[in-house]
Amino acid sequence: MQPKPDNYRFSCQTPLSASRASEIALNLGLWWGEAEGRLQEVGDRLVMGFPGHKTTWSFELQKLEPGKSIELYCYQAHHLHDDLPETIREEWKDTRLVFHFKPQGESCIVDFEHQGLDSQLDCFEVCVQGWQHYLEGSLRKFLQTT
């Protein structure tokens, strides 16, 4: 039996409290793209996209423990990329975005995992580049300065 490929992961430390860091992470429109809808309680839904692009992902908030964890389920995916095969369109469907917040005194560690985004997917490389931009760049910036 072949081992299961790893999911995409990201981790960073922030001077913010775990509670404040989870508020920022939940506000996807702040650091990721254009959000249609708001995530405030379990069951809320939101569509993410980018201005001028037709790609969208639809998420449902399935777990919310402020200052501890967030879990978003991708129930619909419409991913388009000129340089990649049509198979990427729904590769995010049934994947999960999971955040864990670990208090470290007055600061915290933020751990992110995109469960289901693994090296077997046609979109893996371009998605890793995207996550590196949005998580390591944009989200990290907000977690350091907000």
C-alpha cells in the first residue's frame, strides 16, 4: 500500500492572542481574496474569489472554537487556471481548511492545514504557490501588525 500524500501545511508565530489571531484568520476577505458572505457561526457559508477572475470556492464553517480552532469545508469548487488541465476545476471540493491556535504566553502559534490538498492533485503546485503568497505573506502580515 502506498503512503497517503501529505496535505499542505503552514505554521507561524504571532504576538497576538489566540483569540485575536482566530478572528483575523476567520476574516478570509481581509487576507485572502474577495469574500461574499460572512463566517460568524457554525453553518455559515461564504464564497471566495478574486476580482477579475472566474475562480470561486464555496465554504461552510463546520467548526468554530474561538482562540482554538476553525474548520471550513469546501462544498463547491470552480477553479480555473489557463495553464492547468480542466481536472483542477473541482479538486478542492470536499477538502477542508483547518486552523489551530496554540497560546504561547501572550502570543500564539497558528497552524494551518489544507486537508485534501496533496501532491496527487493537478493543481497542487499552483495552489502551494498561492497559499505561500496568501498565508506566508498576507495573513502573516495581519497577524504581526493587527
